[in-house]
Amino acid sequence: MSRTVPLFLSGAKVEEGFRSALFDAANRAGITPNEFAIVAAAEKLARCGRTFPGIFRKGDFEMVGFNPAQGTQVGGAV
């Protein structure tokens, strides 16, 4: 059985335009920017063939425009 552990992602500095795009995309997906970033990281890991247990449920990737079954994005860039 896996256990949950904290994931500390604070302290990053980005350009204002990137931050605005991230917050807008997260808002449109109905999730927080942190959740959006975690899903994006999981998407990249899945594309690289990594498998992992976790917090993800069916539909979580599709919510932000990624279909892991097809390995493609849908509805534009994430």
C-alpha cells in the first residue's frame, strides 16, 4: 500500500505571462494552479512510460486536455 507524502513546490519564479496562462488554464479546468502543475508533471511521466500509483482518478488527465490512452493532447495545448 502506498502512502501520501508532502510535495513542496514553492519558491519558483516565472515570467508574469506564464503565471497568467497557468492560472487561467487551472481556473478553466476548475482546479488550483498546484493541482494543474501536478497533473502536468504526471502527464509528462506517463508519456515517458512511467507508471505510478497516486491521487489520480479516471478523467483527471482529460480534465486538463490530455488523453493518456491515446498519448495525445486534445483541445489544444495544456
